[in-house]
Amino acid sequence: MSISIPKRLCVCLCRSQVQCLTTIWRFSRTPRLVEFFQGTLAHITDSEIDTVRIFDTTLRDGEQSPRTSFSYDEKRDIAATLDEMGTHVIEAGFPVNSDAEFESVSDIASATETTICGLARVVDTDVEAALDSGVGLVHVFVSTSDVQLADSMHASQEEAVDRAVSAVERVKDAGVEVMFSPMDATRTDGEFLSEILEAVDDAGVDWVNIPDTCGVGTPTRFARLIRKVRAHTDAQIDVHAHDDFGLATANALAGFEAGAAQAQVSVNGIGERAGNAAFEEVVMAAESLYDVDTGIDTTRITEVSRLIENASNIPVPGNKPVVGQNAFSHESGIHAAGVIENTDTFEPGVMTPEMVGAKREFVLGKHTGTHSVRKRLEESGFAPTDEEVRTVTRQIKDYGAEKERVTIDVLTRFARENGVDRKKAARSDNDDDGHDDTRPDNSNSTDSDPDHGEVRI
Ligand SMILES: [Zn+2]
């Protein structure tokens, strides 16, 4: 986003007809860098996390979202994008589920560079289907909580242990990497969890995944659980958090802090019920807040989010972290004015829209201030006076307060009603070629529908 300085009019509040020294200094100096790590959190000098591996389950847990079904082509596109982004593991599906699912998992496994994972219950047919699909990692799981053993799996603890060990041994015998999940681990009896983890450890399991299946974990408790699990396994630890209380990302990060090497995530956080820890949140928190190089190409996060939004038919809320429409948007006067001067003023600073392939937007509406209005008028080809900017701003605020969207047409109408002059260059161009000189000049706009869209800069 470039700041254009009007040639004959100061943009600060001095109302001068020429650029004042304050404004010249303000736009010529180097903006202060964000002071996040020199502020109240300055005592944190080392990252609490060393390694962050990303296991994406958008195609498995994500597709289990109610009313979501990915087509074969969508699955291939999603897997290819995640693969190109450097995702460490992609759980492509549940091969025993259907012939179509088997085919898509198998085709994805042969078409991608990264590790492809297939899910399997601790049942022979499931494990054989996963192995036959050609995946590089088989993810076997069994219920371990009393409530799920009794009323979902209808099995005893002993049966669960026996089947888990058999499944792990079968995958290891086939020479394939294996991950074991004690499903509903956070509601499982502590002693039994230790027992089953030690049993699969003895069977040679490579990865132990600790699922917070019903989303009841809290960061401190979940971290404590992961530390305990570390004492009962030699396997690498992976975590799988659900978002029933909005804690999935926090729990995944707490898992990393406690020594997990990998987290299971889904793009846009889609998945069972309230969904999973969100790919984009976990990756950007690791990169920007913990200063860990995940190896993920974060500049494609917005692209993959839109891909999943369309394919899943689950709209991304405007206020969704990282990928929501408002994640880098500003409307209120104080915030917009600050960000126009230095984006670090009211953004995290350690995360920018460019880092995730998004654009910063300044929306005009009820909360708008004069800085945004002036900027948008100028980018639309007008040369407003200070008084005209204030008048148009008042009109926009009133208009926005009626829940109306401030479109380019509306902004242009307000400018014309107030007799705002067109910029010289724009006027002479239009005079010369006969074009309608009331049309806004959008050449400097970074994002807006040309004529009828909501005004965003
Ligand atoms: Zn899940």
C-alpha cells in the first residue's frame, strides 16, 4: 500500500494549503518497528518451541464436518496445494470407507511428495485397506475413555489394548510407519492411558497422537497430559485438538510447548462439531509468535483457505483469525489513521497480510475517520479540501450507521454533491477523450469492485 502525498494540501490536521514539516517528517522517516518483543513480554527471550510439524487432516476430519463432501477433483487440488506448501503430513482419508475414498487416498499418495496418511480403526479390514492404498503412514485409533468403550465401541479395556497392539504390529510388519491414537484421551482414565501407550510402545509404534476428541482440554492441563505421555512412550508425540470451547489452537500450541513434535490441524479449522485447530492459526502463531520456522509456505494460506471455503461450503467468518475478511481490515478512525501511518500501530506487526497472501483493507462506514476518507477520495481521482473531507466523512458515518454499505458509487455521489474537484490529471484526461469524468479513478485502489463494491482501500 503506497501513501500518496497531495502536492498542494497537507494531510495532517494543520489545515495548511501546503505540506507542513510535520507531514513531510511523518512520511519520510522510517516507521518504528514493532516492539512486541521489547514490551511486557520482553522477559521471554527464547522460544518455548523447537520444532513444529504440521499434520493436516482437512481431507479426513475436515471432511467429516456435517454437510461437507469433497469431490475427487477437490481432494486432489487440496492435497496438491498442501503438498506444495510444504505440509509435513496429509491425512488423505479413511481408505476402508468406500471404493471412491480408497481410490482418492491411493491416487493422492502416488501424486504427492509429502507423507500421506490413511486412517484405520484397529480392525484387520481397515488396516489392510490403509496398507493397500499405498500411504506412507497408517493412523490407527481406538476408543480409550470409559464412555466411548462402553457406549460407542462396546469393548473392554483389555480388548482395546489387544486390538491396538495387533494393529500396530501389523503395520510395522508391513514396513510402514504407524501412528496410534487413544481416542478421547483427555477423558480417559490416567492409568489406563499409560497402560495402552506402553503396550503400543512395546509393539514399536512410531507416533503417538493424543486427541482431545471432545474439546475439553485447557492449555495448562493439556500440556501436563503431554508431559505425562512423554514418560510412557519413546514414540514421537502428535496432538489433535478440537475447538468446542475455542481452545483448539491454544491446546495445540500448549502441546508443542510440552514437547509434542507435531499437531493435527485443518484449514479454516473445519472438522467434527466446532472443528479442529486451524492450520492457519497454528502455523502463523508458530512462525510469528514463537519464531519457529515451520517450513510451510505461509504466503499461500489465504489461497488454500478460499479453496477449502468453496469446497467445504462452510463460509469463513469475517472475524476468523488470519483468513477472515476482517483479519487485516480497518474501519474505525483512530485505527485506520494509525495504520495508514505505520501498520504496526494496530496490527500484530509480527504478522502482516503479505505473509499470508492477503491484502490490507480500509473499509468506509459508521466508524470511519477523515484519514481513510481522504485517502479513498484521492485514490478515486478527487482533490478534496479539508472541509470537504470532513463533510463527506460525516455523510459516510451517517450512511454507515443505517447499516448501508458504502460503495464506490456512494462515495462518488457524496463527493459530487459536495462539489469536490477532480484531480487535474484525471479531469484533463477525461476532457480530452470524452469519457465520463464522474467515474472514479481506481488505478491506485488495492481492492474494490470497480463500481459497485464496498469501499475498501
Ligand atoms: Zn478429530
